[in-house]
Amino acid sequence: MAASATLKSNDPNARLTEALCTSLRRRQIVGSLNVALATAALIQNVVRSARYSTIDELLGLIKSIGKKLIDANPKELAATNIIRRILRLIREEYRAAAAAHIISAPPSAPETPFLGPTTPGLSAPSNHYLSTATDFQFFPSTAQLSRQTSLSNFVAMRHSRAQLERSGSLVDMQLSQSTNSLFTRHNNIPETPGINRVDSEEFMKHSAKLKPVLIQAIEEVVGELETTHEDVAKGAKEHIHSSEIILTMGHSKTVEAFLKQGYRDRKFTVVVAESAPSYLGHSLAHSLSSHGIPTILIPDSSIHAILPRVTKVILGAHAVLANGGLFALSGSLACALAAKTHSKPVVITTGQFKFAPAWNLYHDYAAVDFQGPGSVIGTSGNGGGGGKEGTEVVDPYFDYIRPELVQLFVTNEGDHSPSYIYRLIKEAYDEEDVEL
């Protein structure tokens, strides 16, 4: 378990962290992608400039920043998702470096090779695998070692922890048996003669030398975030067919890129609900029509009436939970319910960085982010925030959409059904980071 560490008040990183927390509290940073990029940039700066002598201290420092971001705005799940992702990548890089340290470390007793325990009365021919005269390769060769998955390739190849453990390396198997306590020194485990083990205290003294590798890994995460819209849009041709009528609402950048990419190969019509009270649908309709896509703008009250003519509903997501449910722009729930009534498929386009290890947040009243009533009933009047005194107005930013209302998630890493989201989340984050 990572040691507890915090930033000092005079540390420049502490001021950057407080500035990001203030922006989250005041909603000056809007959108999951913008929040994720800001969080990744902050953590990258911390890894680059913060002083730490062990990996334990670095992990504890990053976790303390994650807790501050949660306190600033618990509804912005993308921030903590990036924190968890980076924590896992740091552990993977540490494991790779520890494996290399085991192979390169000199033997503790070279003059006394370990030949294994002998059994009285048992003798084997010299060419038998049980014979002590046979050269047995305890550790993988250099060629085998070069094929081991590094952290940088881990991000691109999306290897799971189970795949890493099945890579066939004795070193990886020894290290992965105690993933949760990787950085804890076990004094009660007896040393096996002839097998080199990591001296954790000695190795951690040189852990700061991993800084360039860790920074490169975070840069790969940032690059993946920056190309999320383009990566999701690559699958548009497989999901959009000619002469379709597609319904959407709000203004999701992912949906916009998805529709524009699909229109290069297919000709279809888009119906955009205006999404009151934010009226973000107006800006999406303008963007699509300026791109040459036939677009129809309708009021939210006409969604149910037009759905019999619609062939597919495509929506964006603010956050996706482990049970396959999601938070989307207010009004998306009514759209999804109407689609289910008319048996129309609902497709969610989103990046996997929005997948959060949380369940059933819709049971928690505080999980829904509310805004002021001024946009609904006006700002004139003597009521708090606008309107009339004694009138209660519920104006949430997001709706919760249950997993049974969604047919497919189209992500930057492929297409997935709602029932498979939990597996992707389990592979993306370490269990010890679910609760920061």
C-alpha cells in the first residue's frame, strides 16, 4: 500500500493542484475530455518536478491529489479515472524495471550453485530432466526477455493483468503473485538459495531513475485522450447505413465527429433535439449543416412523435459506470425511454477514459449534478437564484440511463455491450485504486 504523502504548501505543484480544484468547483472546466486532459497534465508535471525517493512516495502523492479532485467535484469521474490509470501504469513500469533488476543482479553465492534438493535413493540418467547434471534454464533468455511487455507497449496493446501473468516468464509470475503488496518488503519469506530476489530498499533508492519512462507513459495517455474523437469515429462506417434517419441531442464532440466521419461514406439525415434549457442542440445542428449533412432541429417535446421515423439513436456520455449505466446530458433519459418504446436501438459513442469503477450511483441523490433554476423559470423574481419564492425547481445537468436502455457502446478501443463494461474496467484499473 502506498505511503501517505502530500504536497507542501510552498510547492508549485500544490498551487497547480489547488487551481485545478478551484476550476472544478466553479465548473470553469466543462466536459469529461477537458477534465481528463487537465488532470493528466497536472500528474505529469508532478511526476516530472516533485521530489520523491521511492515509488511508494510517488503513489501516495498522486493518490492525495486524486482525493482533492474528488472533494472538489465528485461528479467529474473522468479526473479520478485518469488518476487510477496512471497509478496502474506506474506499477506496471515498476514491475518491468524490477524484473530487469532481478535478471541483471549478480548471484549472491556464485561459488555455491543451487542444484535443488536431493532425494535419497533416487538417481536419474545424465540425459534426464531430473538429473542435476542437466543444464536447466531458471530464467528466460535475453531473446525471451526482449519480448516481455513494457509499460509503453502495455498502453497500446491493452494487455490485461492476466495476460501479463501468462507471459511465461518465471520472473513475471513471481512478481504478479503479490501485486497488491508489490512495494512492501516481506521479511518473513525465506530466501531460496540460488535465486536472485529484489532488494526492495536498494532498488527503491534508484526508483527516481524511472522518471523519464513514467513521463513517457503519461504522454502516451495524453496522446490517446487527444485522439479519442478520431478513434471513435473510425467505426462510423460500420454502424451507419445509407438513407438512415438518426436522432441525437445536445452537442457531444464525440457524436459530432462520429456523424461527420460516417457521412463521408453514407448519406443519411440527422434529427437533433434542441436539449432545453441548455439548447446545445442548436450548436450541433449548425455544425452538422455547415458540413453538408441534412439536419432537422426539433423541440424536445417532439422526440416521442418523430421516433417512429427514426432508425437509430446516437448519444454521448458524461460518465459510464461498471454496471453498464451512464450519465448523459439532461433529457437523454426521455430520449432513451422513447426509443425503447418504439424498439429503436440506442448507441453510445464515448471514450474508454469515461469508464468509472462505480456502481448504481443513481441511488445516491448527490450523484446527480444540479444547476440553478434561472435557465428554466427566469432570473427575475424574489426566489433564490431566480423565479418565485416557494417554487422548487429541479434542473439537473445529467440524467442516469439504465444499462437495459442501451444496446451498444462504441469506444476508441472497439464496440462493447453494456454487460461487458465491468470487465473492461477491471482490466483498466487496479483493485487497490478503486477507493482512492
